[in-house]
Amino acid sequence: MARTIQEIKKDLTAIEEIVANLAVELRELDLNYLNVLSNSTRQQLILATYQICTQVYPDSFLKLSFSQREKLQKNIRKLGNNAQQMFSQCLTESNRQLELKNQQQNSLPSGTETTAETTEENPREPATNITETTEKNQENNEEKVIIFSNPNDLIYWQLLIEQGIHETLNNISKEANRYLLQSGIVPKKLPAKVMEMALQAEEAGTSISGLPNLLDFIIETGINNEEKEAENIIEMTAIRLRLTEIEFADQNLTIERNKVRNLLAKIEQIQKKYQKIKKECAIAEAETAWRSSWFDD
């Protein structure tokens, strides 16, 4: 016997309450993970810089004066210390992007769907129920905290955080390499923009040296003739912070990461159940709507 709409919606409400509680738990796990990640990133950034200066380009480092070395080290320490604030922005930015997405969807005409809603990377549904509250973060600024009821939104929110983490690591790597170029450690044979493009394309090189969070790559600047071929090939090593290598070096970070993954797996199972019940509800409502407007001739 088919269930009534009221029975189906009761199940949906129960799931939405579970999702709201899991969202609080996930956010707490994310905060713990990002806190450990910021400390690990700082350590790995300093280690990668040390290896660049002492193992890869020791001659360049020795040419620096004491004050130049001190300035470089100070910049790297400051960049590492800022990692926690940079990673905390992942939560704030994820909230902002999700809020913007919902505003865009709520402004669409009824029945309109966006292509993003049908992709696996953006498992979203229109007309979601999201409320917000505020709390004080570590910088004593008000931060919006989303209260979730839809598992699709929660999974998408986590995806935004993951993207933010990788973007933050890229930005830290880019800034560290800029300091190395400015100080003269890394040979100034090509513009910083070119090096950034090489680092963004992992296919451009591999860490042949075996040192973590470093990338060796070769760039051809243009060959005019065979005699000058060697002069137009630049071999370089730069900092490329990788999440996998940072996690590998810190057992505590791996533990926190696994906690997030395990909870996400639970949320994904709830998402499947939620979508199944949502479809059941839509079918029941459609059948009711059909019967309400059908009349025999």
C-alpha cells in the first residue's frame, strides 16, 4: 500500500533534522582539520624552503648577506604563520558561495533548472532550506554559520572547502616562490608568471630530487638554432605544496582527515535515502494533483 504524503514528509523532516546535526559535527571536524593543516603547512613550507636553500641552490643562498638571509627567513615564517588565517577563510568563502548559489536559484522562475544541478560535482536542488546564524571566529569577526537541512547542500559545501584548501596551498606556494625569486635564490631567468603557469600544470615536471613539496621542471624559452639550444632550456626547482605530501608527513593530520571522510561517507548514504524519499514524495503529490483535476466524461 502506497504511503500518504504526510507519512513521506514526516520521513523527510526526520532526515533534515539528522542532516542539521551532522552539519554541526562536520563543521567541527573541518575546524579541527584546518587547524592541524595550518600547523603542518607551516612546518612543510619552512622545510621546503630550507631544502631549496641548502640542497638545491646552496651556492645562491651562500651569496646572500646575513641581512638578506634573515629577511627571506622572516618572510617565510610570516607566510607560514598566516596559514591559519588563510585556511579559516575557506569556511567563510564556502558559506558565501553557497549563499550566492541559493540566491541565484531562488531568483529563477518556477520549474527552471540550471545545468550545474545535474552534475555530480554540484549535487544541488532548487528551493533548499538554509538558515544562518553568526558566531565569533578567532579574529573576533562575525562569521555566518549555515544551518543545513539538505544533504545535497552539505556535500556541496564540503566540496567548496576542499577546493578552497587546494587554492590556499597554491597561493602559499606562489608567494613563497616570489620571495625566493626576489632574494635571488631561484635563478631569475624567467618571469614569475611563467613559473606560476609551470607550477599550475603538474604535468610540467615531477619531484625528481625526491624532496617533498618541491617541483622540478624544464622550460624551453625558444630555440633559434642548435648551437644555442642549451641556453634556451631552463631547469628549475620551486616550492609546490601538495596536500597529499603534507598529510603523509603528519599522522595527526591524517587522523583528522579520516574523521572528515568517514562522516562524509555517512552523509552520502543519507543523501541517497533523501533523494529516494524526495522522489517518492514528488510522485505521491503528482498522483494527488492528477486525481484532483481528473473528471470522467
